[in-house]
Amino acid sequence: MERFPYKPRRHQLEVSREITRELKRRHVVLEAPTGFGKTPVVIHALIPFIERGRRVVWAVRTGSETDRPIEEIRVFRERAGLRVFAMSFRGKRDMCLLARRFGEQLDYSEVSYICSRERSRCPYYRRLEEGVDLQRFTSRGALTYLDVLGEAERLGVCPYFLQRRLLRLADVVSLSYNYVVSEELSWSIKALFPFREAVLVVDEAHNLQHLNLGGDEVTEGTLERAASEARLVGDKEVAELVEHVRERVAELFGGLGEEESKAFDPEELLPPGYQELIERALKAGEAVREMMYKQGKRPRSSLHHLASFLEAALAARGVRGVALVAEKLDGRIHLEILDMRSAEILRGVWRSFWRVVFMSGTLTPIEAFAETVGLDDYHAISVPSPYDEANASVYLVSDLTTRGEELSDEMARRYVEAVALLLGRVRRNTAVFTASYRVQARLLEAGLREEAERLGYEVLVERREMGGAEAEAVLRRFKSLSREGRGLLVAPMGGRFAEGADYPGEELMCVFLAGIPFEKPTVKTQLYIEYYQELYGEEKGRMYAYVIPALRRAAQALGRALRSPYDQAVIVLGDSRYKHYMALLPDYVRELAVEVGRRELSKARLPWEEVKLPREQTPAGKP
């Protein structure tokens, strides 16, 4: 009997059986289009292993995504009789009740500081120590983050450490990548939920290549705050150390242009006798955290962060695969430790599990994905997309390109003209996903907003410094305009709106890619390419480090409009160079793409005018 809780879509059951069969021998890489239902298919494939005692770690990109597989398992419990205890696991940042008194969202290090200081006298931890009936949790079968948090609040016990007790009993746990790939965090999970006999599922696996596993960053703002803190604690020599670093940063990197970068040696930033001074800065930073905490403020210290960064940067000098880069962004200098060793580090992670399933909608070419994440013995499954002419019109525009260091005034005007012609034709919610913030700024300077507003559209723009709450408000507003079809979202590929965000149905019916999101050819980009060329050879290294990541970002962006076989959209590849990279784009793009001049967009074929697709009543993959 098939224990699949939905009416199966095409290929779902055969892919599930193939995963089950292949996992007995090796790892599995699954590439399937959005709307295929990858999550329920993989859960279905894992049932035989779970029922024989295998445990499952489901790794997602961010903590906010941990509930999705748990909600799906709940459906399997209710409709397919799967007997399993599954739970979402979040970090202290989301689960500490004591930290709420600060009234703002603290970061992980701040909450950890509070926990280490207060645990012995924390009323929530003490009540947990007095004992809790875990059966009241495990009997519910599948617990989301809010299930655990809400019940812990009602009982007055610590949600984070309650989670850790439940973890010992769980068959499936969903958590963020960090708990798997970071040695600093994974040990705390492994002690309760051993990895060696578990299956790891890596969701949205295309993100793995660019995890900056050993990285960190400080900015000019960090330096300014660190200088203030050093003066506050009255340590003259530490204050002089910070001032010396500030002056050297300004002297060495002040002349960088916007988005330009330069390699740096931390010793060039530091005065003689820096080792002792950095240790003093760390202690002074701890004193700042203590003082802030006692005043009821967030226990944060830029001085402590700067000293830790300098220590790490000095340790990284000369390490193969780690670059130290200064870069100017939004007029401020950023110093970054860039750890490029994804294949080297991740290879050891995969070996710590019994088997691993990697899944995403954009892994092409799979061989390149496997090499760049350190995967050796695996079976690849590629599912064809369900989209055809009824779903999409795809246009490749021959007289547009963002190629070159700068977008000329003439080319920017062409882009604005092309988008305006398209908007005038489609009259539906549209996204212009740009190659970079730089290209985005040029299009807005060239009158994109004014042209869109003239046509009756409301324009919403992603900014680099946009916070989470503002981004959510922008997304809600854009989606609310879908009934009238007059929303225009302008955002960079690789940004928060072009990856991960869902726009089902009429929420997004037209996507225009303004350029190809190749990284700007800075020193930082060149260091990345050179490292990959050292690993994989000149041609393959450039392809892996530079070309494929850009086309994956493009594929993610254009896929925002097609979330199920019932969606319809117009998709525009707004750069003539896409013609040379079609093999790296989804199959439906290759099959449907028609080459046109920009002015022909005024006559774009609108699929929804030719074919009326039914609304999906019960999506396979959504409870």
C-alpha cells in the first residue's frame, strides 16, 4: 500500500521509490522543479528507514524554515498512519524567555551570554529541572517551534532546554544548516541525537557552496563603536589600538570605489606588540558586556567583536582557501574573513552521517554541485519540469545586456523602455530582478519608477540595508496588489525577494531578469576564482566559482513566478548573453525561449489569455 497522503503528481511515487532504493547504497541528489513536492516525496521515501529505527536530521537554510517539514510530517501522521515523533529545533535566540525583557531581538552571542550568566538562577530553567512530563509533548507527534514555545510558556519552563530533552526522544528533527555544518554548534546536537546512524536531508542544497563557514566581518561602524567602548572603560592603550586600526583602514582602503575590494594583511593594521593589546581588548570587551548587562541593556560589545575578528584574521593568514578582504559597500569599508573551503569542510560533515539526501530546484549541473560541496559517492535524480506553453511564455531579449563595468545611459534607457512595454502589456504583478544593486540603482536613475507609476503600477524596491520587518511589510504590500495587478517589485537576484520567497497564483505573473548576476570582477571575486582554479583547473574552476553560481541565482529568480503546474507567467531573460548559458537554466526555459528585440515585448503572448488552467485544490506537498 502506498502511504502517500496526497493524490500523487506525475513522477512523485517513482522518484520516492528510487530514493528509497538508492539510499541503501549511497547518497542521493534530487533536483526537481518548484511545485513538484520535494518535501513529501523525500519523507515518503524515508518511511521504511524511519520504521526500522533510522533517525532523520532535516537541515534548512534558516531557523524560520524549520517548521515546514514538521507540518508535512503531521500530514503523514494524520493521513498515512506514520508513527513518528518529529520536532522543529531552534536556537537560544528564538527560545530564551529570560532574554525577552530586553524588548528587542538579540543575536545568538548575546542570548548565550545571558543564558550562561543566569542559568543557575533562571526561574524557567529551575522549573524544568524540577521535572516535566515529556509524554504530553511526544504524544502530539509533530511539534513546530511555536508548539514547543507556547507549551513551555504555559508551563513556565525553559523552551530551549525543554527542546534538548525532547531531542533525545525524536525520530526526526528539523533545524538550520548551522547545527550540522558548524563544529561549534553540531557537538551540542550530536550528544543527544547521534548523527552516525541518521539520514541527513539538506533542503535548498544549492546554498551550500557559498556558506562562509569560518567567516566573520567588521565594518567602519564596528571600529567607531569599539573606540567609544574603549574610552568608556578607560583603557587608554586599548583605545590607542582601536584608533591605530581605524587610521590604517582609512589610509589603506579609503580610496576604494563603491563595491571595489582589496586583500589585506591584518598585521598591516596593527601596531607593534599587538598580541598583548588584543588580549586586553577582549577583556575590556567582556567588561563592556558585563556593564551593559547590569544596566539592563543588550550585552553586546563591538570592542569584543573587533578583538575576536583580529585574532581570527591573524590565525587565517596564509591558510589555503581563506581570503582576507576589504570592500567598500554603501560608502563604508567592510573587513571580511572569507572562507572558501566548502568542499574541504563539508566532505567531513557528510561522512559523519549514514546517508545524505540533497534536494533543490537548481542544482544543474549536478556534477559541479557535487564537486563543490565535497560529495563523492552519490546517485543523481533530475525530475523534468511540468511547465509548457500553457504555463509560460519565455523571451530572450537580443538587444539588452548589462555586460561591462558600468551600465551606459543608453543601455539603461533601453532597459527602462523594455520593462515599460512589458508592464503595459501584462497588467499583472511583475518583478524586475536585477543583476546587482548597482544595476538596480542605474535603472531607477534612468526613470524606471516614473515609467511604472505612469502606467499605474506601485513600485516597491529592495534596499541593501533593509531589515526583516521592513522586508516582510514590502512583501505583504506587493502581494496585496495582485488583485489589481499593479505591483512592481524591483530587487536584486540573490536577494531576499528573488530566493526563498513564495508568490503563488496571481501574486507574481511576470518576471524580468535585468542582466546576469555575475559577481563584479573585483579582487574579492578574483581570489575566489583563483582558489577554485587551483582546486579544479583553470576552465572548470572559473565555471564553478563564477559562471554556475550566477546562473543558479538567475534560475532561482525566474522560478519565483512558477510555483505549481497551475501557475502562469511571462518570463523575460533581459540579457543577450543568456543565449550562451541556456544549458544552465531550467529545461522549460530552454524549450520555450524565443529570441526577440526589446520592442517586441509589447506583443508578448499572455498564457492566461489563451489557456484557463484550473486552480489547484489540494497541493501535493502542502497540508
